[in-house]
Amino acid sequence: MTSVAQLRGAAVAHGDATVWSGADLDLEAGEFVGILGPNGAGKSTFLEVLLGLVALRAGTATVLGAAPGAHRDRIGYLPQRRSFDESVRVRGRDLVALGLDGTRWGTPLPGGFGRRRAAARARIDAVIAEVGAGAFADRPIGECSGGEQQRLLIAQALVRSPAMLLLDEPLESLDLPNQAAVSALVQRLCREDGITVALVAHDPNPLLGYLDRVIYFAGGRAVAGVPDEVITTETLSALYGAGVEVLRRSDGRLVVVGQPDMPAHHGHAH
Amino acid sequence: MNPSFSLNPVTDLHELVQYPFMVNALEAGTLVAVVAALVGWFVVLRRESFVGHTLSVMSFPGASGAALAGLPLASGYFVFCVGGALAIAFGSRVAGRRSLAQESAVVGTVGAVALALGYLFLSLYGGVLESVETLLFGSFVGVTRGAVELLAVVAALVGLVLAIAGRPLFYASVDERAAQADGVPVRALSVVFLVLVGLAVAATAQIVGVLLVFALLVAPAATAQQLTARIGWSLALAVALAVLTTWAALTLSYFTNDALGFFVTTIALVLYAAARGARGLRR
């Protein structure tokens, strides 16, 4: 396995407050890594460090063999909490296209010709088919469901054929069947296209069956490993400084119970 | 002149274009419609209608201030509308970031100050400023050759900026977070765009009046976006609707002697309501 991103002794801070420090983390080529932990632990900040949007306070970071941000065009990124309400009258297909050329100056004339335009259109069609969005990509995105919008946004992040995909809370505000469907889709992209995926999630449970490895951020630290090593009652309780219990279901899958500030459907009283 | 409307469109058109002032009005109206529709399309997409309305109110102190200073009215429109755009752009930044809550407060304040200043300038001026009614509700009688040429320059400038920045501006308008993470200069574009709105509004206000700019800026674009979600079609349709609305309103205003702004607003509103209704039925 080759490493596509490394952090060594890395620390980040917002103003004077250290978010996390002493992080030695690696992302290997073609693996699906879950970035887990409570709110405010610095999960999104980790993605922003990899993108070169947030500078380290200490330590070093290497992404795709260079400084973070140097290979921005080879990273697909899905920012946190985006959704489009009914008044947005733009087709999903046009949003996917922005992932390909949205930063280029100029204004394309509609129905353009030329080999470059044809190649772009073919790539957009291919990526829409890959995420299973063919049936609704020509509808206004505001009329698509949350799960459909999330597939189109993943297509937008994927359209430049990136080596690395950074997804910030793509499962947030989806219902349980859609959480499973999007997790399975991301795992398939990872396996079939060899893309390294780092996916930030607040609730680990819908994801655990799909992940190769997890990185847990909590209490100013980061712990990485395969789910069976990291997702244990001892490790999580130590990270959170609170009683977190990990159960093993009869089919062998892990379930995390009692994580502070976890969604209400886990029976945690607020 | 004694306008008489016949049912023969050829005769009517012939009567319309026999007066140079009417030719000027048609040319100025067409230029204004194109600029307002193009800029308005992005205004609707960015949900900045309130900003558009406030900037159009800036034309009021612009015109009365120019009269007070003895300058051409057009210069007052442009200086105040663009100045208002910059005031909103820089006033709504908290610690370097754009904040929507802050923005609507700043926009509302700028609008109130504009009305107060306009009234102050007007009372200081004391003389007869064409008529306040004309200023607020629009007129096409006084459009000079020079005004048409100035509008053509403004239209060319707005068109050029949109041709250069159209795609990244669209990205920043519809999906700001992704655009910002992708390296689009979102903040700089939002300032540039506000200046474009200021220019478009200053141009439009001279024809349809300060209070009714909104109808030409927002309504054709909103109507077009109701009817199609395809970007190219939607833009083209917005321009076509704005131009047709202006031509129809100029014709009606000529034959009835009623205020131009009234017809622009009514036609634009009817078209928008029809588009909403048509979409409702199609579901």
C-alpha cells in the first residue's frame, strides 16, 4: 500500500484554542476511511488541512506527494451541509458540470460544439450514471430528494476523476435507507475506481460495515486503526472521557451506544 | 401630438417611430431591458432581490442630489447606485466574512438613508425637479440621444463583465461553499456583482422610475426560471420577456399617456403569475 496523505506531529488551532495535536495519521491509496468523533472535535478541520484551506499550527502534512493544496485539482471535495430548496431552478446536471469547469473564467454558449465540449459532456454523463443519478439529473435540483441531491453532489466531487475524495457529512439529514445506499455507493467508488475516500460522519453506526479504517477525533487527540481495534468500549470511553459502550451484534457488526451528543434515534435522552 | 391607436399594427408602429423621442425611448428601453434581465437573472439566483430594490431606491437621492449640485441627473443615478452597492458590500462584512443577517440589516439601513437623503436634497433644491412623480414612476419623453449612448456604454460594460466572469459567478451564486473550496474568488465576485446591480439599476431607473425598477430587474428573470431549469434557455427567455415587456409598455404608455412604470409592472407581474400558474398545472 502506498500512502497518499501523511500528517506527522500535526496540530491545528482556532485562535488560541488547540483543536487537536500530536496527530500522526496516514491515508493509504484506495482505502475507505471514516472520520469519526463528536461535534467540534476537528473532523471537518482535518479535511480542510488536507485541502490546504487550514494551515497546521505544528507538525507537517504531505498530500499526494506535495504540500496540501498543491494538487487541489486531483481532490474531490463535498463541503458540509448543502441542500437546495424548491426555489433553486437549476438542473442537477449543471451543478455536476460546475465540478468540472466551474472555476474557469468565461461564459460557455449553450449547445456548444467542439471536441472539448463533447468530452466534457461524455464525462458528465458517465459520472451521473456511475452514482445512479440518471433518472433525476435533468430535473431542477430543488425538486430532488435529500438522497438524490447527495448523489448529484458526490457526482460533482467525482467528475474531475480525483485520486482522493473528501466527503464532509454526506449522510447528515438522510433517512436510514439512504444512509446505507450512499455508504454502499461510496464503498463501490472506492473499490472499483481505486479512489481514496475520507468520509466525515457524526454517527458511526450506519457506516461501520463499509469502512476499511477509522480515524477518531475526540478530546484533542486522534486515534486511527481498523474498526475492530479502535471501536472498543475501552478506547472510545477513554477518548470521550465518558462511558461509551460498543456492542457486537449477532451478525458480527459493531454498534456504538451512548456516545455523547449522538442523534436521538439511539434512545439517548437530551 | 395626438396619439390614436388603430387596430392596424403597421399603422401603429409607423406612428410610434415617426418621432425621434420615441425612437430614443425604444432604443433606451431595449438596452435597459437586456441589462436588467441579465443582471436580474443572477439576482434571483443569489436571492438578492432586497439588495436590488434598495439600490434602485438609491436613484432617488442620486437624481435629487445631482439637481441640487447642478449636474446631469444621469451622473447622480450612477454615482449613488454604485456607491450604495459598495456601501452594502463593505458594510455587510463581519471580520472579513459575508454574513447574511448583517447584510439584510445593512441593506435596510442603506435604503432608509437613501430615502431620507433624497427628500433632503429635494427640499434644499426647492425648484421644480421635472416632477417627483416622473422620477418615481418613470417617463420616456425626455430620453435624449446622449442618454441612449450612455446606456449603450453601460450595457456593453455589464455584458463584458458577465462574459468574462459568468461561469464562476454562476458557481458562486448557486453553490457558494463548493465554489469557495474550489478556489473561486467568491468575495471579490460578490463585490463585482453588487456593482453590476448598481449599474443596471441606475440605468433602469432612468426609464421606468425609481420605485418600479424591481419589475424589470426581478420579474422577467423569475418568470424565466419558473418556465425552464436549463441555464441557456432561462437566460435567453429572461431577456426576451424583459424586452417584450418594455416594448409593450412603451406602446401602451404612448397611446394612453399613462405612466410607463405602471404598464411595465403590470405586464411583468401578469407574466410571472401566468408562469407560476402554468407550472402548478403541469404538476
